[in-house]
Amino acid sequence: MPERFLVPEDLGGARADAGLAKLLDISRSAAAVLIAEGNVMVSAAVVGKSAKLVAGSVLEVTVPERRDPLEVVEEVVEGLNILLDDEDFVVIDKPVGVAAHPSPGWVGPTVVGGLAGAGYRISTSGAPERAGIVHRLDVGTSGVMVVAKSEHAYTVLKRAFKERTVDKVYHAVVQGLPDPLEGTIDAPIGRHPGHDWRFAVVEDGRPSVTHYEVLEAYGKATLVEVHLETGRTHQIRVHFSALRHPCAGDLTYGADPRLAANLGLTRQWLHARRLGFNHPRTGDWIEVTSQYPADLQFALDLLESGNA
């Protein structure tokens, strides 16, 4: 049943989304969603978000039930393969399109939900929606990822990532040919000053260090191996974009859409290739490698054949 709200004098003339946000004590964006869904009416007519409220009128608002964005949904995630299963941790091959854990604004599959759906019991340390997660990969990045199963492993692995004793190796196909062929990108990264959803090299950003080496040059693009010293959000994508060699297919950070189309890419060519760390209980060095998924291998084959 819809709830009724009388528009007070002080909100007369206000935009519907702004006024509704104050009436319901919610964010303006949440109010805009309610309006866009047709859940706000006055005199049996649907209200538009830019409509002006009339003092003394009655708004009928239906607030639909929504799933908690931080709820862990157990599900079978296709392509979420187990690379190494240990008593203390599990190493997975994360497919593209899967987030590490639930978060506001994300309604797709997650690593946490996928492992739960596969019957894995993982560490309960940290926030409930991030159980066992000691590091993350972007939704659009595939590859090797470790998740803690025991509380001890969570503590030890979390510290290892913080202290940078983990060897994180990525492979990326970047446009053009980086010069020099081997080097270090040491440039601070922070929020893009003009786009909240992007990151950029900015003077007051967090220290960010990326080491790279060219593995194979194909003319239009180059396969590089990348070792991350730090682990900032979108670090590899931002650093190579700053060098004017964005990851192929990475339209967010300036990649050529024509090359992306020629290679059949619908995301950035970026893969977490190898992960090395000390076993949290024995101290033995563990190293796990992930093979390229089909879409990245297809693009690489086209480059190698000269048909891109």
C-alpha cells in the first residue's frame, strides 16, 4: 500500500526529487529512482522528477521491497573454478563480470556468494559481506584470487597484502609499444577530478608503483607482464592510460574502440596471471597461475596472426 505525504509550505515549488528526499529522509538519487519507477503519484498521476511540488498536495509513495545490497546471495557462479583448495585458503580463477563481494549498486554475482553456493565455508573475519576477502579484482578483470577459509589465514594473508610481501603478476595487452620496454611507473593515483567513477594520476593521490616488462610486441598492441608493488583501484589501467598506452578494450580509460571491436573485446585485456604468497601456517611459498579466458585468448590469437 502506498504511503501518503502532505507537501508542506516550505517545499512548495521544490523539484519532486529534492522534495521527496526531504520528506522521506533519503538521498536525492534514491528519491529519483522511486520517481523514475513510477512509484510517486499525486491526484492519480505519476510524478516526474523535475516536476514542481505544490504545497498542500498529497503525494502517494510506494516503496518497493528491495534486497539488501550487502546481503550475501548463495549462487552457482559459472566459470568460478578452483585452482587450489587448502585447509586455510582457497585459490580461485575469477571470471569476468563477477565482483569480489556484495556492495551497494552491484546486483550481479560475487566471489563470496559463489563460494557459498559451492559449499565452501570461508573466514568470518571482517564485514559479513566481505567474509574471507583479503584482496580484490575489478569486476571487469579476470584471474587468480585467494580467499581465506580460516580466521588465522585471514589475519596472516591480510597482513601480507598490506605489507606487500605477496607477488601479484598481471598480463595486459596495451595499445602501441611502451618505451622503454621494461620500466617502473611511479605515479600517485586518486579520484578523477571530473568523474567520480574514474581514477587518475593526481598530485595528491596515494603512492602507486607498477613494474612492467614487454613480453611480445604486435605492432598495434603489446603484451606486457606487470608486477604490482601497490594495489590501488584500477592501478594498471590508470598507469598505462597515463602513458598513453591504455589496455586494449578499456574504453573507460581511453582505448581505441575500433581496435577493441577488431579484437572482439567487450572489456579491458587485463588478467591476474599469477599469485605468489607464503602459506599462512607453514610459511612455504605458494604460487598459482591462471590461464587466459576464452575472450582474451581469442584477442591474443588475432594479434599473433596479424588479423587484428
